[in-house]
Amino acid sequence: MRIAVVALGKIGLPLAVQFADSGHDVVGVDVNQRAVDTINAGVEPFPGEAHLQEKLAELIPARRLRATTDYADAIPGADAVVLVAPVFVNDETWEPDFKYMDAATRSLSEHLTPGTLVSYETTLPVGTTRNRWKPMLEEGSGLKEGEDFFLAYSPERVLTGRVFADLRKYPKLIGALSDEGNRRAREFYEAVLQFDERPDLAQPNGVWDLGSTEASEMAKLAETTYRDVNIGLANQFGLFAASHGIDVYKVIEACNSQPYSHIHRPGIAVGGHCIPVYPRLYLSTDPDADIVRVARQLNASMPERLVAQAEGILGDLSGQKAVVLGAAYRGGVKETAFSGVFPTVKALTDRGAQVVVHDPLYTDEELRGLGFEPYEIGGDADLVILQTDHADYKTLTPADLPGVKLLVDGRNASDAALWAGTPRIVVGTAA
């Protein structure tokens, strides 16, 4: 097949590589000329994705994969087009921001040719494929969906850093606007993906047809919103447990020993491109989902709550040196999307603290570029807040942070024995 992939970011580029590695001719489209040039040189434009560099080094010289900024070069004559341009959410209104996907869809529509399967993989509010993309594609192309081209929705279900492994591990969900679209979507994904055996699943691992774009859209929103709500529940339990002298981690371990309980872990923040965003996409079409809204609000409030706890113990934070450990939203990943570092730094700064940030994955220059003053382990500290569960932080001791009066461990990642004698707050345990 000849396949076009629109938007070559941390999901789109590995997908393009996966398709090419499965024996197909792939053209990737991206508006970033530098990224396009880097990819065409056989070099990964971002670090940290397992096996990406080695696959690029093989596929680019073999001319199975190339990148361009020109839709007219990539789209006409494609058997399938996969779109993974970003959809954001307005932080104030919680409404979806379709700016980038709208632009990609319009550009695609101008060059769409008959017989093409168009599949959206970016997470979307329920009904978007049918009610937004279908009319836009038909208007821009002059073609009719279901007759001249076929429209499907198939959510990406992978984590950056392990995309190729996740593509094999999880069923590929599809839903189209017509029976013929469903058939073509199934044939397409069966031709570009390979699946691990999963005896734990109710049906064989592979392409799972959910019957409609709406069902497929909801499946992605449901699986990610579940995690946010679950973490919100864990945080609620953790706040209560800490105020009553209970170790919530022992409680959660006990609960989860029974197969009907799957309580997640509490923490200072829920970050990344997915979990903080997709519940708000869900709420955009189900405003009555109060449980989703409350969980999202509680999770967003955790940095402020923990800084307030620290203030309650240390008193006025004005002028005190506060070290935030970790800029990344999760351990081992160099990504700050919706990271808890931003509200944590703000809560400390609002109280007059002198805030510095450390992260082993970022240079001092990169931290300054994010708006932070960098900190070097071994420097003086009054208050330390562990925001990211990097492996490097598990062995830290008070001696590594001279003068520290209080550790706020937002991830339960520090070693209690190493901190004996120094006040330490862990989310979900008594101070």
C-alpha cells in the first residue's frame, strides 16, 4: 500500500515507521521543516523512543519512508491516510481546541483522491469524526464519504517511549461510518500491525471493530478518563488517610489483593498529553458527568494542597529556598506536558519562596528555557518537594540536600530509612 501519515510527532512518526517496517511505502507530512529534514536524514527528531533510531536508519535509505511538508506530494493516490495532529483543550473553558486538526483536515481534503481510507487516531470528543471531519472532508474534496472515500476512527493506545511494543500488545480499536469503511479499516490495520498473543483477553488480540466511530471515540475517552477518576479517588483516600494516621498504600495493597479492586496510587500531579486532557474532552459532550469533573479538579488541586501542608509545618515560606525535584511529568520521560512542576512552582512562588528546579534529564539551559532556575544536587535547601519519580531520586538523602527542613514526597519514591530524623510528608501517609 501507499500510506500517508499526517503529523510526525511522538506518535505519528513511530506509526509511520511501523507502517513502513511492515512492508508499505509511507510518506509523512509535517508543517515543521526542521523535523522533516531531520527525518529525511535518517535521524530521530526527538530522543527516548525505543528502536525508533535504528528503524529510521534502515527505512530512510531503503526509500520505504520519507517526509515532506507538501500535502500535494503525500495525499493524492494514497490507499490510506492516518491523521495524528494534536487536539488541545482550553485551560479556562475546558473546550476542545481543534485548530491544528482543522488545518490538517482542510489541507488533506484539498488533495484527497477517490478510493482512500482516512483514519483519525488523535483522541476526540464523541461525534467529532462524523459531525466535524466528514463534512469538512466532503466540502474540501468534492467527494462523498461512503462512496468516493471512507472515514474511520481508530484511537492510538500507546505510551511514548514504548510505542512499538504497545502497538503489538493492545487490540487495535476501529469504527467507521459505513460497513465498507469498517471492512477497509480492518484490512488496513491488519496489514500494518502485528499482535502479541493475549490469552488474558476475551477475544483474540488484533483489530477489534466496535461498529461505529462514536463507539471507538468513546472507548479511548473512557479508558483514559477511568484512570483520572481512579487517581482522583486514590487522592481522596490519601488525603483522608493522612489526616487519620493511616498509611493509604497499605490500604490500597490490601484492597487490590482482591480481584475486584484496582485502586491506583495517589500523587502530587497527573501529567502528560493524555490523562489530564481527555476527561475534559469527554466533559465537552457529557457535561453532566460530575464524577469526572470533580476527580479532574481534585487531581489538579494536589500541588497547591501539598505546598499548603508544607507551609503549615514550616510556617511562612517567604525567602525560604524550595527545591522541586523533577520537571518531567513522569519518571524516566523527558516531557513536561501538563507536568505538576508548573503548579508546584507557582504555589511556592505565590508564597514568596525562592524556587529552584532539578531534573536529571534536562540541562540547566533547558530548565531556564522552561522558566525555572536550575538547582544542582548538593546545594542548600530549606524545603524539598519530590515531584517526579525519577530513579535518581530514590537514593537521595538529607546530606544530598544540605539544610533541608522538610521533604514533601509527592510520589512515595523516597526511602523512609534514608530520611530518618528529617521531617517527611508522603502523599497518603500521616506526617
